[in-house]
Amino acid sequence: LFLSLYPTSHLYFRGSLDLYRAEVNYHYRLSTGETWTSWTGESSTHDLGFTFALGWQFKLAPYLEFFSEIAGQYARLDNFQGENIYRESSGFESQEKGTLYLYQAQVTAQLAHPLLFIREKKPTEAGVAEARIAYLSLSGVAVRLGLRFRF
């Protein structure tokens, strides 16, 4: 859904309601000698967001305009749902469906790495810190100045 308003020949407002879709996939592999362990996950989500703009334009020629614009967008995608597959070199395999979480994996007391994992429940086991549901923010504001050519 898109709306443009031109209250004057120089001033305009634009806005739209947008549908966003995202996929997040990961693959982790840990090898020691000839044995290995791997985790593969695929998740997706969708949600609504919106964009808006307020601009000013000035015609320099029949085919050329100068414009300045401030534009914004709000879109936050969360609730990624998917499946994690755990595999070992021995042939063992298990699957877990759930929500995509972001957390810090404590390697040592001073060292932690961020990890994304699909889990049925929020991870709380030893070595996990700051676990939360993962999200993707596509929100922001931009200022634009430029020339617009009309053909």
C-alpha cells in the first residue's frame, strides 16, 4: 500500500505499508582429528513495516529536478521459526524445531562468542549468557539530496 501527497508543487509526503520476509540460516562445524559435530539451522519470519518521506523538490529544467528529502523506515522482524539439525561423524542425527535465539557462548571466563541457534525453549544451560530471541531491525532514517532525471 503506497500513498503520495503533493500539497504544493515543491513539497511532497510519501508513505507505504510494507510486507517484509527474512530467512536466517547457519552452519557450525567442530572438528577434532577425524571426528566432527555439526549444527545446521534454517529459520524464517515475516511482518509488516512502514516507510515515510518528507521532501522538497525544485524543477531546474523540464527533465531535471533538484530534491532534498528526509525518509524513514520501521521494520522489526522477530519470531524466527525453524529447525536445527545436529549431526555427528558417527552417524547420529537429531532435529529440534523452535525459535531462533541469540546468545553468548562462554568459551573461557574472559572469552565469549555470539551464536545463533534454533531451540525449542530459551537456552539456560551452563556456558550460555545473555540469551534472547533473535530479531532483525531494518529501521532507520536517511537524508537525501540529489538530482532527479525524468524521461
